[in-house]
Amino acid sequence: MIENTFYSPAVQGEFKTFELGDLVLASGETLRSAKLAYRTFGTLNAEKSNAILVTTWFSGTGKVMQDVYVGTAHALDPERYFVVIVDQLGSGVSSSPQNTPPPQSMAKFPTLGIGDDVAAQHRLVTELFGIERLALVVGGSMGGQQVYEWAVAHPAMVERAAPIAATARISLHQRVFVETLREAITSDPHWNKGWYGTNLAVRDGMDRMARIMAAHAWSSEFYQDERWRSILGMSSLDDFVNGVMKAYFEPMDPNVLLCEMHKWQRADVSRHAGGDLATALGRITAKTMVMPISHDGFFPPHECEADAGLIPGARLRVINPTEGHMGLSGFEPRYMEQVDKYLAELLAA
Amino acid sequence: MIENTFYSPAVQGEFKTFELGDLVLASGETLRSAKLAYRTFGTLNAEKSNAILVTTWFSGTGKVMQDVYVGTAHALDPERYFVVIVDQLGSGVSSSPQNTPPPQSMAKFPTLGIGDDVAAQHRLVTELFGIERLALVVGGSMGGQQVYEWAVAHPAMVERAAPIAATARISLHQRVFVETLREAITSDPHWNKGWYGTNLAVRDGMDRMARIMAAHAWSSEFYQDERWRSILGMSSLDDFVNGVMKAYFEPMDPNVLLCEMHKWQRADVSRHAGGDLATALGRITAKTMVMPISHDGFFPPHECEADAGLIPGARLRVINPTEGHMGLSGFEPRYMEQVDKYLAELLAA
């Protein structure tokens, strides 16, 4: 275990912990004394019909979802809905390589899949809150991968689904890309196969990963317009790479990111139907709104559109932040305006 | 110096060498006994009006330009034109880190710019062949960067210009991307600041670079359609990454690629006009055909189109190989059909 205050309530804001006990994973392994971090907003109504589950993305925690997506000014309005934000497993906040005691600590933390996340979240929702049907499951990027998993694995429980900037099956393009992120970290000798003394020892590899993210997660338009000045307050390209990208990842735990990458790289709901994506997505009964980001180099709109075409009655709404994938974090005011508009449309359906 | 047979005529095909003597570089440094590798096809006419200069891209040499772009079936037809293919400096074939003797060998090879390439090529064209005006300068990617440099630095000498999949000034997006390639190599301890015993010692770093290239130089459509099966004969994603991308770069010299990256990352014709791109491109008198590749993640069509808008009378022709930037290598038959059609149109103008 490593004491990393970045994942503490002091940095992440207040959250609660749901004790899962021993969680048997899809791999067959067991995660001992597993914990799921969550935070709730609003009140569950008597019919338990107003619950919204919000999932988290790669490197993100419940905090960014709370800060950017949830509030009375948003579609995810706690005055109307009972909003549950849940941190994915391996996020640093829920059970993760750095906060799990031996013999499952750090490099010995078990390998996880998106299916394990949804299995754990299913227990949180049903056992803790007694919710039998979710009014909406929504999340972006890896969070969107969890939305797809929910909609296919538990169709009767998901009334509405909103995968933002995500696909139902990871593309081969992204599998290669995520591997470049993984190699940036694991090639650092100080990573030491996962047995480092502090996350900062792996700073070189983390910095290389941050730059690869910089090159791919932001659009060419973002760079062309030097939007780090207007939306991020940075003065130059180097200032942006160092002051935003490297600084963002620096406090994080390398094994946490590697754990998430493993899941990201393998997300694929078609495994519920023997590899047949059309059959898997055809099982979705949720009212689904597929919401790609217009300039997204990870989950390009044409791939999201292909998913939408396989989901009965799905609507496609393309969000237009010119930043690309990182637009998810809501830097551009127009981004949340569009998200709220489309989610409100979905919630009214 | 390193004996690397990859850069020998046995692998690269026959080429000639033009002795530049001591080449004073834009940096102020001097490259001693500099050499430019070139190969010619066809015959220079009496008026010396039928000369076409073909430049090379990152990691490429004259061989791929000869094999893919030049021939009686192509617009670059040796029966009509005197075609000169010239290897860029630092390419491994022209003067380069691995083939230059001490004291300028390997890590001590001078830093170059695209302007140095064009200065050296200018001497080849004028001193060796006595050509005062080139009917066409054409090249792709870094080759296209050289085309822009020619058209801006020597407007009176360039009758026609065809930059393929290139921009006149490197985008900030690509500057970040190229840095991830550089870091993949330089983070390999066996690179040893440029002082390795053999290129194969740096295999880990080169392999990481190859994968980053794989993730960015091919389009999402290429991956989605698994086009490595149809156009490259590979059986799977791993087979493609290992058998095409890693295998392609493995025989190359790491310092050669780093030398080229340095130039690639800094290409910018606006320096001829104090940083004013519009003024620099406004000086072009060549009939220019700007030819982006439709799915190019390096030089996206909208950036090429912006350049075209600044060049007097420029035509824009978008080539459509769904592979993305790597389409340049002509894997898709329809690619060269389009290139030939547009170059023929330009040559007839």
C-alpha cells in the first residue's frame, strides 16, 4: 500500500464507501474486502424511480462528475433526481492497487474488467438502496463503456442510457493507442514492475504518458487555435503540456492508471453474445442516447453512430466541443449546455 | 560511424552521391564533406525545362518514391520528364548520423533544418545539372515540407509545386506528437544519448515509437475495417503492429530518425517572413496544388486548406485513401490513381 493523499477526501471531496466483501471477478480471481466509493445528491423518492447512476472515466474520480455534471443548473438535478456517482474499481478511490493491503497490493492487485465494475455497482444500487430500476445511467469515455455494460448486462434495470464519448466495443485503433500509454509507464525502470516506493518515482514514465495523451486527447483545432490560452489560462505549448497535462497526472498512482487502461482496452459488450455486437446491442431496452464528441480522436462520431444503429430506437446527438475528447471535462461552456439539453430530452422521454 | 546495411544500395537500390563539400548550415554549424544521395530517371531536355524534383519523407528514402511514384504508368513519367529523387539530409542515405565520420558522427551529428535540405538540393540541381527552373517539386509529408520550403525560398525556380499530406508550418499539435516519438527512443537507456553500438541495441525504444506511429499514422477507419488483412496481408492486430510497424522501423538507425524528427518538428516557411505565414506563402509564384489526405491525423485537410487559401491561385485536391497518413506509401490502388490524376492536371497547367 502507498499513502497517496491525492485520493483522500481532502482532495477528492467527501465520499462514502460501500463494503462489497469478497468480490469474485470475471477472471475467476477474488478481490478481498472490496470497496466502492460513491457520493449521492438529492433524495430517492418513495417509488425509487428517480435514481440516476453516474460513472467515472480514466484518471477521473467522482469529484469531476460532481463538479461539472451534477447540480440544480444541470439536467442531473438533485432537486429532481437521486444522483449516485460511483468511482470505478481501480480508480484510486474505490479498491485500487495503491489502497489495497497485501497480498493484493500494487503489482499484485487483480486484473479487472468493465463487467466487474458493473457487477459491483449493481450490488451498490440494489443492496444498499434497494433500487430495482435506474431512471438513467450516464457516463463519459470509460464511464460510457460502463453505461453500455449496464444496458446490455441488465436491460430490465436500465430505463435510460447515455453513453457520452464512448463505444460499446473498444476499437482496435484505441487498443493500440492505450498500449502506447501503458508502455510509456512500464518502460520507466523506476516503475519496477509495479513495485515503486512512491508514485513520484515513476515521474518520467508518467510524464511521457501525459504527453502522449496531450497529442491524442485534444483535437488539432484545439492546438490550431491555441485554446490553452482562452480555456486553460496557459501561455504557450510547453506551458500547456507541463502545466496542464503533466501536472494533471503527476499526483496519480501509476498502477491505478495501468489498472484502468487494462479495462479500457478490453471493454466489449459483445462478449455477452459470443462476440456478436449486433446481438448484444439488440438486447438493449433502455431509451438510449448515443452522444459522441464531434472532434474526438478516441471514440470518433462515425464509430458511435455505428453503435447507435444497432440499438433499438437509439437517438444520436453529437456534442460539439472543438477540444476533442478532453472536452468531456467541460472546459468549454457550450459543452455542458449541449449535454444538459440532450440529457433533459432523454429524461423527458 | 555504424555499418548499417539497411542504408546500402543492396537494400535501397542504386543511387548516386553528390559531394557538397563543407555545407554551412542555417544553425551556423558546418556539416563537413556533406553528401546528397539522389537517383535520376529519364533525360533532361536541351532547354532543361522538364526536370521534376522528388523529395523524401520521415523514415523513407528515395527507394519508396522510385517504386511507388515514378514510372511510365505514372504522372512522374521518365519518358517525358527528367525525374530527380533526392534523399533528405539525415535520412541514413545522404549524410547522416550513422554514416558520417568523427568528429560529427552519431550524437555529434549537427542539428539540421528543412532549409538546409533545400539549400543542399538547390546546389545539386543548379551545380550538377545546370537547371534554373524546376517544372515541378513534389513530395509527401516531410517531403511536402521541403516542397513548401522550395516554393517560398526559391519562387523563381519553382514552376509548379505539389505538397502532398503536408503543411507549410508544422502545427503545434504535431510538435507535441513528434515529441512523443522522440521520447520513445530517448527514454531507452540503451540509446545512451546517441552512443549505441548497434541500432538493434535500441530496439525497445524503437518498438515503442513504432507503436505510437501505428496509433496515429493510420486512421480509425483503417483499424475498423481491419485493412491490414486486405492491403498488408497481416492476420491480426498484433501481427500488424509487430509484422508491419515494428518490422518497418527495426533496421533503421535511431539517430537518423531523431535527426529527421528535429526537422519535421520545426518546419516553418513563415520564418522567411518574420513569422508571418500569409506573407511567406503569398510570395509563392509556382502553380501550386495542395494535396491533403482525407483521413490524415498528422496534416488534416482543414489545415492544408488553410495553407492553400494563402497561396496565390493554389488548387486544393483532397486524396481519399482511408488509411490516413500512411496512405502515402500507396498501399491502396486508388491512392496513386488520384495522385497521378492530380499531378497530370498540374503538369498540364
